[in-house]
Amino acid sequence: MATEESGKLKLNRTMLGKLLVVTVIMFGFGYALIPVYKHLCEMLGINVLTQADGTVTYDKNTQVDKSRTITIEFDGNAQGPWRFRPTTRSIDVHPGELTTVVYEVVNTQNRTVQAQAIPSFAPQLVMSHFKKVECFCFKQQTLKAHEARQMPVVFYIDPALPRDVKTMTLSYTFFEIAGTQAVAAK
């Protein structure tokens, strides 16, 4: 019986040793994977951001049309208990260039309100060429009493915009959502 237990103990120690060796090998492999991947990418010329001299290069966005500039004017209309305005009145952009502008809203009420922004464009034909990546208008906004908030709009103008368009206007109307006042009062 004692030899049987010592045999099991020896098997357990052997298994523990094997598991420790496998663990060390796995850790070493994981540690070495990053430099191996980097070296492999450099050899193949893929996914390389750092040059041999240590400088970083990025591919240029070939979709940006630097040959023309479009002036975008921003407007904000408030239908409800707040102040709402763009922080920038107008900017000049190149079609295809990713741009961010910020609108500011301040709830002037002593209560929480829910609101939504609806965009409009002038001239109307630019609407299909104005591509929003991120916008506060995508969802309802809940503003606490006297809360002020900066809300970004990230967009680009489709380079397919007709060349005769030199100026466009993006206007948002910010309004309280019907029925939320009664719910907030309860």
C-alpha cells in the first residue's frame, strides 16, 4: 500500500513537472510572439508604420479632394427650454476630409428633459453627400436641470458632390420630446 501511494506521488510530481515546463514554454512563446510578428511584417512589407530611421509614416487619405474647398455654415434652432448653438459658425473643408464640429446645449429648466435634434440641409441636394460618422442627432439626449453639454458631429463631404456647390448649411432643430414632461413630473 505504501508503494502504491509513493507511486501515485511520483506520478503526481512528474505531471506537475510537465505542466510547469509547458507553462514556461507557453509564456516564452507569448513573450516572443510580438518581436517575431514585427520582424515578419517588416520582411513582408505589411503593416509597417515605423521606418528603419525610427520615423513614423501614415498612408495619405486618397479620397480627399484637395483641388476644391467647400464652406459649411452651421446653425442651431431651439424649440424648448434651452440654449442651443454651434461653437463654430462656419468652416472650410475639402471633400473627403474627416471633420469634427461641436454643438453646445444648455438646459435652462429646473427639471430633467429629453430632447432630440433633427438636421436639415441647404441646398437640399447636399443632404445625400453629407456623411455623418458620429452625431448627437442619432439618439435622444437626456439633459438634467441646468446641465450644459458639448456634442460633436463627425462628418465628411462625399467627393461626388457637384463641383458647382461651394457653400452649404447644416442646421439642427433641437426640441423636447412630446410626453416626456408628464413622465418627468410623475
